[in-house]
Amino acid sequence: MNNEKASASGFDLEQLINLIVQRLFPRWYARQAVKEMSFPEISDINPKSYLCHRWLSLTSAHEAAAESLNSSHQQWHSLADLLKKLIVENEYPQSLSIAAINGVKISQCDYDYRDLITYGLEQANQIPQFTDNEYNRNITLAFPEKQQPFYVCYREWDGRYFFINQDEPRHLAALLVQGKKQQRDYKLTCTVNVESVQGRMLERLRSGFWMLLMKREFAYQLYQLMNQGKLSCEIAEFEWRRSDLVFFITRKTDPIANEIIVNLLANHSSKQIIDWGLFLNRAHFPFQSTPYIPNNENTAL
């Protein structure tokens, strides 16, 4: 009955008490409130695609976050500098199986195929791909000898290779489809650009900062909650294709902020909030260097 009267009068005693507690004891309130906050799940941030530019780009994500932090208070500039140094690239000569290639740089197709095999089944089904001669012809058309060494990129943090193609990748896809059906492969003479996360820089990030990827509106709710307790925190942008997501950032040197974030993570799954430092630390597929195969041995298997 009391609840009905409260509802009819527009007065909510529980809400009033929460507001009073939040104002008088903001840090205690924040520690408790994060346990009850409801977060939606984050959809796949690194989707499968035959086009590499539709994958997650760590470089783009870190550049966007660094730009945000450089525009904020000076205390966050050191993290911005750290993010710019997290990713390093090196090049190696490599003999690479074409079956290892997960994507390509360009294509004129409107449809986003999940992988090159799926793309090939639809877009390369008119290309003959049954006999040895047809296989060798597709090798010649997909990989003209004058273009050696071919340029391929490898990302150690997700284990994906992509080929820097100059033409529509139909003949490459035809090779992959035939290779899968007939259990055959071909070795490319390549220069491989390897994208890596610097372990030393990652440790500095993980030891100094909480960097949490979450839905934008919920990150701002957490930001307001922490601000009311006069706890330093900041919002930084994620990569441009995922404007629904942002990074929530705070320092690990504040024990109260630490306790709040630990409570938050303990009561929510990694599908709702991604601990970015932990994500980068767990995702590691080391590059395995293989020497060039001489041209006279580089034949269809």
C-alpha cells in the first residue's frame, strides 16, 4: 500500500535514500553500485572477413585513443605516448604456404565473405580448377613471377596473414578452393611484414592503468559515478568503425579506484567489458620464420 501511495504521489523513498548515500559517501556507493550495473554484451570486435580492412586494427584503435587522451588532462598524456609505442613492425624474407593466407587487401565485391574459400566458391566458380595444368595456370595468374617477392602482412596478436594483392583475388581463391578439395598447397616467396605488441610497453600499460573497452553510454555512467567520488578517470575513443565502443581509463595507483574496477570486473563477463591489457597479453601467435625456397623448388605440390 505504501509503495502504491509512493508511486501515485511520484515520491520514491528508495531513490531518495540512494541519492543521499551517493552524495554523502560517493566512494562507498561506487564500490557497491558497480556490482549492480547492467552491461550489454559487446559484439565481435575482430570479425572474420576475406578483406583485411574489415578486421580490428590495433593501430587505428590506439591512435584514436591516444588522440582523445592528448586532448584531455595532462595526466593522461603519458598513456597516449605509451599507446603509440605499443605496436611495432618488422619485415622478414619468408617462404609462405598460400593456405595460411586469411585475407586480402582489395576486392570489388559488394558482399563481405567470411573467408577466401567462401569468396572463391561464389566468385571464382567459373575458373577451371580441377587438373594440374589448371592449378599451375592459376598460380601463374595469381602470382606473376615478375612480382616476386610478394608482400604479405602477419599480425602476431591474432595470427592472421593477409596478402597485399593488386588485382581481384579470384585466381588466389580458385587455388585455395582446389587446394582444399585436393589437399595440395603452394609456397610463395614473400616479404612478410610482422605486426607485434611490444611486451615491455604492454607491461607498463598493465601495471599503470585500467583500460576497459565497453559500450559508450555505460562507460559514461561509470565515468559519472567515479567523478562523484573525485576519482580520476577518462574516456578515450576506440577505432572509428565501432563508434558504439569507448575505452574507460583510470590509474591503478589509486586503491579506491582499483577496488571499484575489481568489483566491476568480478561481476561482469569479458563479453560485456574487455580488459584491454589482458586481451592483448593473452592474444599471441608468434611468427615462425621459414627461409626462402629456391625458385627451382617452388612448384605446386
